[in-house]
Amino acid sequence: MVTIKDIAEKLGIAVSTVSKGLNGAEDISEETRQLVLDTAVEMGYSLKKIKRTKTAKVCVFVDSGNMEFETIEQFGYDIVNGFKKAAISRNWEVVIEPSRLNFRSLEKYDSYMLKNSYAGAFLLGFTLHDDWITQLEKTTVPTVLLDNFIPHNEHVGYVGTDSAEGIAQAVKHLAKLGHSRIAFLNGAKNSMVSEQREAAFRQSMAENDLPVDERLVAYGYYVPDCAKTYVSGFVKNGATAVMCASDLIASGVVNELGRLGYRVPEDVSVIGFDDLPVAEELDPPLTTVRQDRTNLGKSAALMLDGLIRGVSMSKLLLRAKLVVRYSTGPVKAKGDKIQRS
Amino acid sequence: MVTIKDIAEKLGIAVSTVSKGLNGAEDISEETRQLVLDTAVEMGYSLKKIKRTKTAKVCVFVDSGNMEFETIEQFGYDIVNGFKKAAISRNWEVVIEPSRLNFRSLEKYDSYMLKNSYAGAFLLGFTLHDDWITQLEKTTVPTVLLDNFIPHNEHVGYVGTDSAEGIAQAVKHLAKLGHSRIAFLNGAKNSMVSEQREAAFRQSMAENDLPVDERLVAYGYYVPDCAKTYVSGFVKNGATAVMCASDLIASGVVNELGRLGYRVPEDVSVIGFDDLPVAEELDPPLTTVRQDRTNLGKSAALMLDGLIRGVSMSKLLLRAKLVVRYSTGPVKAKGDKIQRS
């Protein structure tokens, strides 16, 4: 068991200085504090500290560049709230920390956790190239990631929605409506979920004996505006339906189709992903794949609880569910317009 | 909401008869009782009944043909115990029901659950061709399966160990010891886990730039005896290591190698899977992939709890961990024996 004395010996400084560094005292330099924290983590001091904590203080880190959670329309809102609800019953103190990539490139993950006495954390909105994602490969701090998987580290778990099942339901729904020219507008490229959804789209198309036209598959971003870049090309190349990786993307697609003079769903069907409040409010109300965000947050707490107790959970997936509204309809037969006129 | 009266009307029988059928009274025929139960389930009566239950009675069904759990050496023992432990804190009544395939081909799953007032069940040892596995595609009874996945049903969840990570660690360990001729002796063919482990083996070999020789890959059964059929062929075809899908298979492989005059690990390395008590007792003690069986059982209870509360968890995987003991060693250089003599 590593003691404060061990850390002091290793660094060749006084025990009292180590103690100050670990306890956030003001009368030592920031540089020394950081050195003490980093050394303590390297020597395995963090775990001991965590075990001593009685009422756990846990943190929800949100990448504020990628994930919004302040109001009910936003993706992270119900997730954070679900986490908080589950935390109450566990008597946890929950601190919400929105942070930016540049902050995380300066702070080491484990040191930051130790400094703040966090027994564990739930991380939302992190992209694959984040410094902290790399550091998580070696962390000993119980950590749950939304939509990101770290291999081989028993202290880190992944919670998410089974995208594959969701996309499979959506593509099957479109296939039943007669669509064969289905486009897929994905979210950002440096995201595990985007990769999963593309793979799921390709597999679902194959399961329905539908070919994938590469001109109808694109990576955008998880914002409505990305639709402008791709929609006219999709339609020009014969798409009669667009599967989107999020409701926000889908709302952009519906708008862009309107701007180009196409009706939804009479000319082109559109499906979203998430079932955010905006899905119901769209005109027409959006057919989408529901992620149960409150339960995602609760499940994250449940998994974090397990990790803190030494149950090395690796993956926890919730079911996705297709919600059929009015943005999808039967494919228009070729020459429909001509026959009608 | 379906009432007893609705069921009576549908069947054209008295309300009192339906009540008797649902409550297990003795003075109606078995045939009528079954008809009442099946109709109640079809009409969606089961869910209502489950919601009314205050202290839940849940069931652990064990396929007694495939899964042993009575004593601590056996695979199911810690799993069932872990489940029971987690059930206590939830105030559940747990009934353990070992059953046979022929029993399950006579009873319908949902009707059986309703008849016994089970709020949910945990199923162990079921094979893919089991009647109940097919029926689970449509069940509304909260159900957790060990090592089996039912797609698209929000009432059914799957708990298991991440076989892929376990096999990846094992193959990497062998590759680092210089082995390239690695055999894989799998368990029974009609099992999802066997399929996962074979896929994981092939992927891990590829990740280590090792070719798979099809003569070194075989499906056996999850018992030691299956080793007799394959081991001599593996060695004849140049295998210097055997990865096994269970510790019991590995114990058979170690014995068979001894019978044929090969030393473990000097001539052939052997790796098991599970880390049953037998692994440590083998001569030499077995290098194996540990499944944390107590926590598998606890996680099953945790998932069942979620499903009963309407949290549609789909998959919960625990990490696997390679435990290195003495049945693996460096590959013997070609001509070692000759140089030594």
C-alpha cells in the first residue's frame, strides 16, 4: 500500500508538502502540487484514497463543444438528469463539469480526479482523439463513457444504445414501404457511434437485399446545417429516403428538401435518430429511432456503482426503438407525377 | 387493461373458471387451466399481474443437461449464488428450477411464468435450438439470459463475459511466447458463446499476424472427454499451443497430451477459459481466461431489476481477464530435442 511517506521519499520532499499537495492547500506552488498529484497517481495512491471515501463524490464531465445538456430540448439533458436521479438513491454527491478539449489537454485525467477527490466519473461527448480518451486506457479511476469503448481496462465501462438494432428497424421499415434507394447521412467521423451506425446501415441494407450506392452515404456533423451539403446530391442520385444519424441532422434534411421543392414523405421519406423533443414538433412529425436517454443516464450510474465496487462491467447497451410518425411513407412509383397530371 | 372478465368472454367460460385457472385451483381440468393461462398471456394479462406483485418472486431456470451448479467446482455455482445475493438486497423471493429440454417442449414459457407468478426469470445453459429460446422472441416477461441474445425484444436482456477480449489476451500471450501454430478447441456448436469464441479466435490470430490452419480448429463439447478426439491430430499437424473454450476442455487436453507423451508446457502450451476451481488444481496449474461468475450472477439480477422496471437493457458484458499460471511457456525451437541429445 502506497503511503504519503512513500510519495515524499520518491520526490525527496517533506511529508507535509505531499499532504498539502494532495489536500489542495494554498501555500505550495501549483507546480509542486501537480508533481505530487501525478506521482501519487503513478504510484497507485488514487485507489486507496477512493476506497477511504464514504460518501462518494462523482463527476459528470461533459465536452461542451460536442454535447449540450442545459435545456430539455438538448441531447444531454435527460441523460445527465437520469444520472443524477440514480445518484441520489446511492447517496452520491454529483458535480457537473462542462469542459473543453483545450482544458483537458493541460490536465491529466487521473491527477484531476485525485485532486478533486472524485470516486468516479461519467464522461459525455468525448471524441476519439481526445487526450483523456487515450489516458483512459491506463486509468485506475472508475469511469463510465457514453458511446465510447476503451478496450482492456477493467476500470472503464461503456454505456450506450444498441445502434445496430435501431438502424435495422429503421431500414426494415423503409424497405417494407418499398424504398430501395436509401441514403445515409451520418454524424461526425471521429466518433465511435458514427462508425457503429454506418456499419449497422450497411448490414441492414444487406439484410434487406438492398445495394448501397456510395454516392448516397456521407459523413456530416451532428448539426442540422450539414444537410445543405448533401441532400441535393442524394436526391439527384435517386434517393427516395434518407436515414439520418440524429434528429438534428434529420431536421436539417427536412428543411433542405422543402427548400428544394420536395415534399416529405410524398417525395422523400426521412428518419431521424434519438427522438429528441424536436422530433415530434417537426413538420411533418419525425419518424425516428428512440434512445431512452433518462435510462441511459441511470444505467451509467448503475455501471459506475459497479465499477467503484470492483465489478468490471465492460459494456451496457439499451435497446433502441423505432417510433413511426409522419416523415416516412410508401415509395413513389416511377412516373407517379406523370400519371397524375 | 385486460380483465378476468375479458378472458372469460373470449373463451366463453365463467369468470370463476378463469379465476381458478389463473390461481392454480385444483377443481378444474389441466386442459382448461392451460387454455386460460395461454389466453391470458395472448391478451396481455401477464404484465398487469406482474405489476401488481409487491415482493417479486423470480426464477432461475437452469438447463440441467448443459449447466451444473450444485457444488462449488461447477460453472453455474457462483453465478446462481451471485444472483441470489443480489436478489436478497432487492427483497426478491428466488426459486431455482433445474429443468430439461423435454419439459420445456411441453410447457409454454409465458404461461409457465404466469402460472407460477414469476415476475421475471434468469435462464442459464439454454442452447439455441431450445423451444423457449424461440418463444422468448415474443415474451413480455422480463427475462435475462446468460450467454444468449434475443434480438428486438425489449423485455429480454443478455448478460455474459466479453469473450472477445478474453481470447484476444490469451492469443496475444501465446504469440509473445513465440507460438504461431495455435490450435483452438471449442465447445458445442449450437451455442452463441462458442460462435463468439471462434470468431474472437480468428480475429485475434489475424491481429497477431498469425494464419489459422483449419486442421487446428475444432468444435467439441464443454466436457474434458472431447479432447481425446482432437489432440493427437492437433499435435500431428504442428500445434505448439491449444486454446480451449473452457477449463474442463483444457483439463482433458492436458490429460490427453500426457497420455501421448507430451509435456505441458515444455512441448505444448494449453490455455483454458472460465477459471473454475479446477484450473488451479491441475498439474500444471492452468493459464486461463477468468470469468467473474459471482458478478455475472449479480449483474443478471441488476439487469432483471431494470427490465422489471421497464429499463430495456439489451446487453451487459463483464470484462474477461487472463490469469497466467504454469500451463503456458515459450515455444520450443525446432530441433530442440536433437540439439539437447
